[in-house]
Amino acid sequence: MVDYELRVLSHDAHLFEVRCSVERPDPTGQRFSLPVWTPGSYLIREFARHVIGARGESNGRALEVEKIDKQTWQCAATDAPVTFIYEVYAFDLSVRGAYLDRGRGFVNGAAVFVWAHGFEQHQASLRIIAPAQSDWRVATAMPAVEIDTRGFGSYRSADYDELIDHPIELGDFVLQQFEIQGVGHQIAITGAPGDTDFGRLTADVARVCHEHIRLFGAAPFERYLFQLLVVGDGYGGLEHRASTSLIASRKTLPRVGFDTNSEDYRTLFGLFSHEYFHAWNVKRIKPAAFVPYDLTREAFTRDLWVYEGITSYYDDLALVRAGVIDEGAYLELLAQTITRVLRGAGRLKQSVAESSFDAWIKFYRPDENAPNSLVSYYAKGSLIALMLDLILRSETTVSLDHVMRALWQRYGQTCVGVPEGRFEALVEALAGAGIARRLRAAISGTDDVPLEQLFAQFGIAMQVRAADSADDKGGKPGKNGAARVSLGVRAEGKSDPKLVHVYDDGAAQAAGLAPGDQLMALNGLRITEGLDAALKYHRVGARVNVHAFRRDQLFETQVQLKQAPIDTCWLEIASAETSAQRALRQHWLSPVDDDAG
Ligand code: ZN
């Protein structure tokens, strides 16, 4: 058994204190390490950089501690029990780190708890100590042993891996509950306005959860907790085995007595749905490269698209199947994903297999050139999942639902790692070599996912056009048919806009403009209302003089304007659809049959 203690040392200095005790330590010198990354987020974060004042104790006396690499401490040799004590600076609002102020505390275990070398498989007990003079409560999915009514006290995990897979929310949150097939679900909401329509939120979340449970047959956990932090502007989530930590913007919440803006509300539900699906896909159906997690270095896999792409496909699909959104809204979401993928020239250079493998240095560390150099294994991965599902549904008697159930039964239920490429092999076994070949080509190639013909078989017409404006995300028919001119950039700011991205083969790149350049004037006139407005009365092919600053140097160049690329998609029900096409579509978008396995 390894015993942990977590206490608030200082709200205002944002410090937790952690004590980790081992009864029978390694007699040659017990080592303790903090992960360099957290499962679910593929970036080396080196959490040890937030550790302050590490020290050791044995039988009440100080024990010498030496740091031996960036994340590891070694205590002096002793046979007596050892306690390793350290402070963690916690002021990272993201779901991957730790946070503490007067209002709230949050712990993602990987950022806060060290493992004791040699004891990774041992039970871990955690005592969470209540801060003085506060009415805080605890929300965590970690199994409790002995806790008070507010949740402070002792918890237990089977091993270190489980200890860091139950994030801990501390504070004054609103707690909502519902049950599905006897499995208790809770939503702990921090920072929500008082007039939030909690009832509607909870009912809709329950419908979505139910849909995912129907797909796989049963919930793989005894209880589940959503931790939702509401902020002014933010979006993100991190999946865990029986919980998830979410951050969402205030505007996405439903309010009592008001019609919720459906687009914002959809965004919130996509997040709930996505992380909940991960309880099966990636937390239990997981890559062999993650069994066990090596938290001292990167864990490479070419299959992240399976875990993030397929999850991204099902997150929105479950919303329409559960009736939280209608068919039109679902087609709009799909078309926006297609648009996102079409807008990056990086899709022509990197496959989703390569994007998965290089996630650590590319997707998670995007720079100004990202749209030109990489493809998202989330977005394109979800289109590959869509392609596969449509192929299976129109050409075979199975669907992606069957593939996921088979994956669950063979790997997820037993938590055996899925070897690289096994997903494709499973598709081959279920649906034949021809379909598997098309799937493999999509995974390892850089061609656009061939969706247009597939959509047609489901009575859906896929259309593309140029973007109406810089804010046009696609999903709807365009507003103006006129050709829009394009500089081939993403810019920020209305006055003297700054270039964020300069797209390959665009007019700006050909004129020598670069990310970071600040555009001051077009044809001698200052840009004050944004680029779209400044370009409005120019024609395709026109040459315009641009004055710009690169750092503090003013320069002038001539840009020949191009036509805006045809990169914006919308989908609509084909007017000439047959009843067979309609039936295929309706079956695809209906709740999963309970006998689909
Ligand atoms: Zn995800």
C-alpha cells in the first residue's frame, strides 16, 4: 500500500501539499517520479516543473532527498518507512493540470501525484484533508473508504494508474444526478450562473449517455462523474475511466426561460458526448502502446485516429440518435467538419496515421504553419469513420456499430491493448478485404475522403462553395454567389490586422507576406474594418499594393488577388432521393437497436 495525503497549503500562493508514504521502501534508496505527460493529452508537459520544496521524512526525522533526473527524486537508503513531501504550484486552469485559489481547487492526478518506484501495482490510499474555514465539497469518482458528508476523508485506488485516473474537484459546485440502468451519474458544475436550466441540461446529458450505453450494451463503470467548469471563454475536456473534466463557455449553458442558442448548446453537448464515449474508446479499448502507460516519455501510436477520430464521429452522431439535435443540425455539423479538413493544405501532406504518430510534436504543438503542414486526426479521422460507416451500411449487413461492439468484446472488456493496425484487420474480418483496402488507403493516404458518392446513397447532396467571409464555418448554403477575392491568410484584428496563418499557394504567400506581418494599408488606404471589408471592392486578378510591418520594419509589396478557394461544404437532403435512400439514412440516424450486436 502507498499512502497519499493531499492538503491545501495556501489558497493565495496556489499551493497544494502532497505526502506520499511507503511502509517498506527500496532499502537502496526509494525513488519517486512525477509523470511527464497525462494520459489523454499527447504532449510532454513535465509536471515536475511545478514541484517546490521536495523533502523526505523517516520516523519523524528529515531524510535526505536527491533529484536524479527531471522528474525523479531519490531518498537516502533506509529500511524504515519513508514519506516524500512536496508542494505543487497549482494555477493551471486547464483540465490537464492543477488549480487552486480561494474559490476552487482541482487536481488532475498525473500533474500532482508521484509514483513510488516498485509500488506502481500496489493499492494507493488517498486522504483528502478539508481546508480550514471553508464549505468546500469534494467531487471525484475515486472509490471512497471513509469520508464525511462533504467528501473529505480517505479514498482508495487499486494501483497508481487508477489513482491518477480520478480527477478531484474541490469547491462549491452544483450537483446534478441521474441514473441509467441502475448506474448513478453525477454532474458537478462549478461557476454556472444561478439561472442555468440545470434540469434541461441533466435530462439532455442523460439521453446522450443512454445512447452510448445502448451502442456498447452496458456501462463499463459502477458510477460516472462529469466535472464541468464554466468560464467566460474556454473549451476542453479530458477523459478518464469513470469521470471526465470539462471546461465550457458560459454562453453554451441553457438558461431558464430563454431559448438556448442551438449552435452553442450543441458545442457543449458534443463535449459531454465525446468524453463519455472515451470511457469505452481509449480508456478501455486502448492502444497496445498505452498498456501500461509509460509516463516517463512519449508513447507513440499510429492509431490515435481510431481513438479520437471515431470518438469524434460518434460524439455528434449520438446527439441526433438521442434526439438532442435534429437531422438538419447534424448535417450542418458534418459539413463543418468537412470544411475544417478541406481548409488545410496539410491534409495533402500528412496522413492520419502520421498525424497520430507525430501528435507529440505537431498536433499538440501547432505553430503558425500548422494548416499547411498537418492534418487533424480528430477531424479527418472522424470523416474516415463516417466513410467506413456509410460504406458498411450501403454495401454490407453490418455497420461501424458492429465493429465497435466487436472491438469492445475482444479488447475493451478485458483491457487488452489493441495492436497497431488491428482495427483494420477487424474490419476485414467483418466486411471483407475490399472494404479494408479502401479503409487502409484512407488511413495511410492523403487523398480527400471520398464522401460525395457515399452521401448520395443516403439521399444527401454534398455541395461545396467559396467561403462568404472569414467567419464562415460552412454547414449552410452561401449568402452571395459572387466570387470572393482572397489573400490566402487568416488575420486577427480589424485595424492593422496581423497575419496568423499564411496559406500555401495563396496570394499573400506569393507576395512574400509572412505570419506575424501586420498589414497597414491596401493601395495606400489604412485597413480599419478588417480584411474582408478592405478587399470588398477588388476583383480577382487585381494587383494591390500592401504596406506592412514585419517586426518594426515597414515594407511594401504587391499582391495579385486570387479567387477564394472552394473549401466550404454544406449538405442537404437530395430532392430526388429514393425511398431506399431515405430508409438507409433514417436507420443510420436512429437510436441504436438493442439487438444490433
Ligand atoms: Zn478525445
